[in-house]
Amino acid sequence: MSRHPRPTVRFAAALALLSMTTPTPADELDAPGKHVHGEVTINIALEGRKLLFEIEAPADQALGFERSPRDDRERAAVKAVDDWFRSGRAMLGVPRAAGCRLVEARFTPPKLGSGHADYGGRYLFDCAAPQALEWVEVWALRRLQGVEEAVVNLITPAGQRQETLRDRAARISLR
């Protein structure tokens, strides 16, 4: 028996849709006007027990710069942010009663020094009691700096919608 159950067809379709709407950092470099300082893109999909969270953020919002690090302090900052994105910890808050645990974390490091640079993370959670998932809080916004707005794309059993967050502690309803 696999530790990670296969997603349903509908969830796979939701993942495919999210993948199409969220460019990778390399795509952003090829698409002028996509990279916006102060703006973060978040995708959230819920299907059955699976909760997917994706985030794309300019390196400027994660580090305070997009160029190559110049000294030990900046190299340590890059390592700390890389480790945070790689781990997926403290990215998202959910009701404790939902029993969600991180089962997969994917991280796309930025290409610092190559012009615009973006951090990208994709995190899959297995939730033992998905009926308790009434909301999520994007804890990542608390750590990122200079975020003016976060565009959140949601796919849930209740439908699809987009919200714009301007509050770092905003709670998003999944109903």
C-alpha cells in the first residue's frame, strides 16, 4: 500500500489547471510584465483529503533583493529562505481539527543575479478530517516583506474563485 494515495481524476484536473495558471520562474523571465514586485500569487486546491498550496513570490519579497548575494549575511539570508521554502513549514495554517500533514514539498530556487528572480513552492497536504477545513491562513505572507497584495486562486468542492489579499493575517474561507 502506497503512503501517498493517488489523487482522483478531478483533483488531477485541478492540479493541471493550477499548473497552467501558475508560471514557473523560468516562464516568468520569458513573459514580460508577469513579474511584479510586491505581488504574490497563491494557488489552493482542495479535493477529498488532499490540499494543495502553491506560492510564487519575487525574490525581492523573500530576501529583500534579487541580485547575487554580496556578503556572508546575504548568503545566510538566501540559505534561510531556501531552507524555509524547501521545508514547506509555516507556509499555511489550517484548523487543527482537519489533521493535515505535509506529504510533499517541491521548491524552485530563484536564479539570483539573472535579472528578475522568483521563489516557487508547491506543497501537498493529506488531511485526515477534510470536513474541518473551513479556512486557511497564508502564514507565508507574515514572513515575506513588502507584499502589497496576494492574488489567491481557489479550487474547492464549492467551486472556483479568486481573491485578493492585502492583509498579512487574512483568513480565506474554503466554503
